[in-house]
Amino acid sequence: MSRVKPLPVSGFPEWLPAERRLEQRILDTIRHEYELFGFTPIETPSVERMEILMAKGGLGRQIYTLGRPEEGGGAEGVKLGLHFDLTVPLARYVAQHQGKLNFPFRRYQIQKVWRGERAQRGRFREFYQCDVDIIGRGKLDPLYDAELPAVLNATFEACGFPDFRIHVSNRKILDALLRTRPGGEDKAAGALRAIDKYARDGAAKTRGYLAEEGVDAELIPVILEFIQVETLDEARAILERAGADTAGLDELRALISGAIDLGMPAERIRPDFAIARGLDYYTGTVFETFIAGKEDWGSVCSGGRYDDLANQFTSQLLPGVGFSIGLSRLLDLLIGEGMLEVGADSPTRVLVTTMDREAYLPRYLAIARRLREAGIETEVYLDTAKIGRQFAYASDRGIGLAVVAAAAEFDAGTVAVKDLAARTQETVAEDSLIEYIQSKLPG
RNA sequence: GUGGUAGUAGCUCAGCUGGUUAGAGCGCCGGAUUGUGAUUCCGGAGGUCGGGGGUUCAAGUCCCCUUUACCACCCCA
């Protein structure tokens, strides 16, 4: 018989049970924390029309398209694609349902997204994004920006993630700097691309990149100095000397102090004028998040403010702020580094062993039923195997307790409960089994 | 999408310049031990050497294509 090789598809990750259980716990925790801040859940279809996906520009080659052979299938006539983020679907959703939504609209959305990029460690073609956004109609107070670092902080803490740093900036600042030269505002995209490489390539190369992008020669040293600055006061000095507007800097100051007032520890948030990634459609606040000591992983969560979320879909002005956690990337890296405890394979907490299945199967099943009715995750060992095998089964799955009973116990109205990790065993009255097990279980 | 490196048992790998039935450790299964998962001992299963084509008397080993992984670029979570 010729078998089909069980090969995975590149960039489409899958976990073994223990890791998937961890991922599920994290997803639940994120959901809970988002709701704690009053965000409401939505889900949009994985598939959108291509014209929607393309409306915000770029990314065309990264979209997985969808077609059916009957409809001309492959290359031409493709009208549908998988969403590559949750912001474009959000824009469509808000534009479409604006009459029925309450503004400011605080929503969260946790779904898989797809990007046709070359896969690498921590970089997938299918991955979870966990988005929160607040969308205003007509206006949205800058204080909303400050809420986001606080949400992020609470979420990362609740998930048990390692210490992290949020690097914040404001896109208006660089724009102001560029605008001090004629035609400078047109250089924004190129300048951002160059600045993006600063962390990796250093000042000398960045100088070259800026020149290649056509940034004014006299401005280049100012930008280089600026992106290396670490405090708001130094930044202000540079801007004033260059004659640039400082409105963006004022917003940044307000963001940082607001976030701290909302519970964000001050040491975890700091200005960083070299952050640029994902900046293209942001118009004000921007931030990226780095795991402390693992800055080389790049940003694991980024976000910011956009003046008009859905201008491609509606004439209504819909300003918003939001961020997205790239959960698949983050989990893959954290698990790979042993920075998150993975835990057991199975949710089962108690295994009811079947030492004498012939004689007592109904009693074993009845015990399991009582445990489940008490809300305790329980399995019965249903194969025929000697008792040692059954204990190994429990240990392998991380099941903490085993109920053991045959004639000796049942005749005395008792059952034995074995603690697999401690290798200890106690005999208790069958009537008090539930109470005993509840006292043994953590949490 | 572009380029570099790699692919031998479930896992980590050995296999020298091509040479009879491809190995080790760990893991897995069975037994010693039919009321107790450690250890020890004994036995066992598991490979079309990623796939396809080519060179050769002979290919895990050399060449080409392909696929997958890792790394860099592009870009980004």
C-alpha cells in the first residue's frame, strides 16, 4: 500500500496537545482581559472581497486568494481572498454597520489571519491576531490612546508573559521634522523605511538609506540624532532647534503620563523615536512591544492611532486607536525559549483505574459519573491492562490523581486515591471520595 | 517573491575519498514483576536514507529538479 506522507504545509503551524492547551488558556485570558476593559467581541468572515482587501493599498502579493474551478478558479477572475489582518475587515465592518453600532465602538477580535510570506521561526503564514480597537465617529479623545498600553500591560501580566517594554512614538513628530524642508512631507514613507533599519544596521548605514530615499542632506544628521534620543526633553530641544512643530511631542507626553495614570508601570513604557514598523497607515501615536532581553525577536505587539479608519468605505470620519498581539509568533518564541510553562497534555484531573474490570466496571463508571457531576475532569481507563500500565497512562498525560479500587476496597466501602506525582496513596470512604479529591486538587 | 544552508528510525544524530542484509543513544511495545507508573535485566517493533530523475558494474554518499525546514532579504505579528 502506498501511503500519503503526512507532511505539513509550510508556514501553517500546528501544536501538540499540551501546547494547544496552553494556547487555548492564553486565548481565554486575553479575551477576559479585553472584556475587563469593556471591549466587545466581533468576528468577521475569514474571506473578504479582493477589492476590500486591496482598498488600503499594498500587500497584494501577500494575499491568499480563493477561487472555485467552476468560476474560473485560479489566476484571473479571483474576487475573494483570506484576510491578512483584522484592521481592514474592521474598517469594512464599521463602515457597513455604522448605523447600528454605538460609538466610541470598543471591539476586540481574536482570529486567524493569513499572509503569503516566506515562513521562518516565529513567522507564519497562518497565525492568530488578537486585536483591540476603539473607533470614534467624527472625533476620538487622545486619552483613548493612553488606554491601550494599560490594556496591553494588564493582558501580558495576566497571561504570565515575561517582562516587556512598550516603545512609543508619534508619527506627527517625524512628519514635522521632514516638513521643515520643501517637499519633505513626500519623503515620509521612504524615511520610515530607512529608520526602520536603524536598530539592525546602525547609524552609518541608516545615514546612507536616508540619502537613498532622497531626504534633504542637511536634515539627515538631525534625524539621526533625533532617533537616538531617549527622553522627551532631548527630543524637544532637537525639534525646536530645527524649527519643527512640537504638537506630536505633546501628544506623546500626554500618552505616556496617561498610560501611567491608568496603571502602566513607568519603567515599561518609554519614548523611542526610531520605531517605524507598521507606521505606514498610522497618523499619530505608534508603539511596539518588545520582550525584555529578547529585543532581537522584534515587536510582538504593535499599534497606534489612525485619523480615519474607513475612508475607503465611507465618507464618515472614523478615527481610531488599536493594537494587535501577534499571538502565534509570541507563543512559538516563548515556548521555544522555555519562557512559558507548557503543562499537561490532557485536561483530565482524575483517572478512574479499572483493576478488576470484569467484576466492577459499573462501579468504576459510577465513580466517574459522580466526579464529573461534581465538575471534576475525569476519565476511566477502558482498556484491559495491569494497574502499573494504567498509572503510566495517567502520568504521561499529566493526570494528577488515580482512583484505585477492587474487592479489597469495595468490600470495605472504601476506595484508594493515588497521588501520581507524590507517589502516595490514601484509602478513603467511598462516600467522602468527592470531598477528598476536591481537597487534593490545586485551585 | 529572491538568495544561502540543510533533510538518514517517533526524537537527537553517526555513516571516512560511492562498495555485501543502513547503525547508536533516547523513546515506544512485550516480558522478568497478572494490586501499583522509578531503576535494572532480557526480548521486540520501527527506515522505499524527504520525493523524482540522472551518472555508475555499484548511490545514503556524486549531478539536476522538486519539496520541506532553518537563516538572510523584502515585509511584517
